[in-house]
Amino acid sequence: MITPQEGRTTVLDGRASAERVRAEVAGQVQALVARTGRRPGLATILVGDDPASQVYVSNKRRACAAVGIRDLHRLLPADIAESEAAAVLDELAADDEVTGILLQLPLPEHLDRRDLLERIPAEKDVDGLTVASAGLLAQGRDGLRPCTPAGVLRLLDDYEIPLRGAEVVVVGRSELVGRPLAQMLLQRDATVTVCHSRTRDLAEVCRRADVVIAAAGVPRLLSASAVRPGAVVVDVGIHREQGGLCGDVDHDAVIDIAGHLTPVPGGVGPMTIAMLLANTVRAARLQFG
Ligand code: NAD
């Protein structure tokens, strides 16, 4: 457990938690190499030269290398034909050296994200975004889980925040965050409510929660009226504004109301890459036997 900081609201330190995950993964990689003589390898695939995606992918590659995972990156031209991109994915899927495949999104408009993702075998799907991985999660079966929801749960676990029987409100129902997170919380025996853009009285629903998780992609959507005193508030949102980064929660408004709060930056963000590493070593362990 991480010792809470002084003051009324405990700030959940995602950087510290992510560092712990990375150290664990580094140890697991070493043990795996010692036991099997094989090293996990992550193929990140970047199509084109979108600047934000370039930064995300280079961060992922650097994080992999730092824990001993092989960096098997592929850069594909922005105008690549769908059939050629599919062939690259098929080749990586068949390559034993590649234990994890991550197709960086978004893709150029002429490429079909769903068709390409489906070429990633479930056991190499370290982003947890294929239909097979989503199906395993929906049925509560073992599988690789999307990294951001997995990071949220790991952060809550590190602070020993109880989820069994807890009222948890997830704001957002995206394929990437809200929806899988709600299912993972159900698996942890939470009582889960999912809010979205058509929810009638968002603040009223959120106020019922022991744990509120904001993943709506709307800057400062949740304010004081949405937080019950002492509630745990997790902010998944990231928005770049003139004054710096902000999240989906108005931090100044809730700081003395929430019992726990994740900062932006330094909360959920660092957990996402850490969980990608954890997924990559887990995938390798399953493949190496
Ligand atoms: P998305 O746009 O795909 O989904 C947003 C969801 O929020 C939708 O389901 C929508 O119904 C709901 N929503 C939108 N407006 C709402 C409103 N006014 N009230 C209630 N619900 C509303 O976004 P996403 O990919 O799930 O990402 C959400 C946020 O999390 C974004 O800010 C994104 O940048 C951030 N994000 C952060 C990380 C990380 O590593 N920290 C990872 C992924 C996404």
C-alpha cells in the first residue's frame, strides 16, 4: 500500500504506482528470460506521421526497452494500402519473436481500424481492443484487458480502495475506456452505473457514488455538485489548454470534498503505459508456456 499524503484529500500518485508496475515487469522479464531463454517483444505499429501518435509510440518504445522488452517497431507510410497494412499485421501475428502487437490509433482515414485490429491474435492483443479480447472480458474470462481501465484499477488497488459492493459511477461508455472499465469493475463485484452524453442528471447520479471515474473527454465536466464528501474521484480525461493540462474533473472545486483524487497530469496517464508493459509480459508468459 502507498501511504496517503497529509491533508483532507489524498492525491493518488500515478507516477509512483506506475514506477512500481515497471519495476515488477522488469523482474518478470528477467525471470522469463532465465526460465525460457526467450525475451518478450512488442511490435508497435505507427501508420503515418501524426505528431501526437509519434510521441505516444516513442514513449511506449522507450518504456519497453527500459524493462527489457524487445522493441520490434514498424513504421508504415501514411498512404499504405489496406491490403499491405493487413499483410504486415499477418506477418507479425505469425512471428514467434513478436509476443505483443499494438496498432497505434487513430489510423489514416482510408484504413479500416476494425478490420486491421481483427488481425491481431487475442494472445498478442496487448491493447485489449480486439473483438476477441472484448468478448473474453464481457464473459468474465481470462484475457488481455485495455491498458487505461487496467491502470485505473491498479491505481485504486495500490491505495487499497475497496471495490467489492462499492457504488461506482463511470462517466463515459467508449470502447477504449468507459465500457471495458465498467465490465472490469463488475468483475470486482462493484455496483456499477455507467453515465454518458444522454444521462439526464449527471451530477445527481455521480453524487451517489463511493467512487466516480470521469472518462468523458469534456474539460472540467465534473464539479463540486457531482462529488459526495469523502468519495474517491478518478480523472481519466486529458486536455491541453493554454495554462497546461486539465482533466474531466474541476480539481480546484473538488479538492477538499473528495476523499481521494487523481491529479492531471501524474494520475491515470502514467498508469496506461505501465499496464501496456504488464500486458506485454503477461502475453509472453502465456505464449512461452
Ligand atoms: P470518447 O470521446 O471516445 O468517449 C467519451 C464518452 O463520454 C462517450 O461515451 C460519451 O457518451 C461520454 N460523454 C461525452 N460527453 C458527456 C457528457 N457531457 N456527460 C456524460 N458523458 C459524456 O473518449 P475516450 O477515448 O473514452 O477518452 C475519454 C477521455 O480520457 C479523453 O479526455 C481522453 O483524452 C482521455 N484518455 C486518457 C487516457 C490516459 O492514458 N490517461 C487514455 C485514454 C483516454
